[in-house]
Amino acid sequence: MFQDQQQQGGLSQSRAFLGWIVFIASAMSASVEVFLHKPATIGERYLGIQAAAVLLIVPFCTLFWPEHDVTPLYLFLVAYLGMCLFIRIRGLLARRRGGPRVHTYYSGYPRAMRLFGRMGERTVKLAIEPLIVLVIGALTLSVSEPLGAFLLVAGLAHSLTVNLSVGYEHRRVLDMHDAAIDQKDIVDQFRDLRGE
């Protein structure tokens, strides 16, 4: 019995640790998504607590670069905050006008769709956007190592969060498929019960 409790405690600690990893990855991803996606298409609830966490992550990242100039990283943070404010104002204005609304948790329509539209939105978010961020991060390393490293990690985090999101959507589709089959079976049993 004691071993079962230990295993359950270890499992809950593992889940909590993975939850923190996913949360940090979501925050890092949000830090670049505001630039990668069209502001008017980002859902009003998408930039939540993970977006605010960037305010803690960026200063924390500067601790790893004590000998380097971290000004470019802070300039990135200022640009990020400006984009978040712009997105929030744009969303409020769109809501007042009563135009079409996107899903409130939608991460936004990729700007790269103009060039890679034939690939589809999912592919652009899964492959093209992380690659764009990684290339920009690699090129930025020579100018600002802290900012370049941050962008490299953000590119990997973006890839992780998009993959997790796609996996979650796939599980939801499978659940809906199973529910439809279950519902059909129940309807068939109901008809049999009534003699139809």
C-alpha cells in the first residue's frame, strides 16, 4: 500500500513537472507568435497567463548571460509588449464593430500563409514558423547571443506547443468519432427496444 502511495506521488510530481514544462513552452511560443500571426486574427483569450509569464522569463534568461549586453533581449520584450497591447486594442475594436469573431483561444492566422498558403495552416504552423524563428535566432546569435539563444529556444518551444495542440485536436476528433458510433449504437438499441 505504501508503494502505491509512493508511485501515485511520483506520478503526480511528474505530471506537475511536465505541466510546468508545457506552460513555459507556451509562454516562449507566445513570445514569437505575436509577430508570426496577424494581430486581428488572434483570439481575445489566447494571450492569457502564459503571455504574462514572458515578463518573468525574459529577465530570468538574462541571468545566463552576465558578461553579455542584454539590451537587445529587453528591446525584444518591449516590442513583444507593444504587440500584445496592439492585439488587445485591435480585438476590442473588432468586438465593438460586431464583425466576425474567431475562436477566443485561436493563436492567429500565420503571416507566412502568403508565401506558403498551398501547404495549409497546420503545416505552416508545424514546420515553417518554427524554422523561421530558428533561422532568425541563428542569424541573431552573431549580433546578440542572449537574444539569439532566446529565439532558438522560442522556436523549439513553438514547435512543441503546436505539436501538442495538433495532438490534442486529434484526440478530440477521435473522441467525437467514438461518441458518434456510441450514439448510433444507442439509437439502434432504442429502436430494437421499441420494435421499430
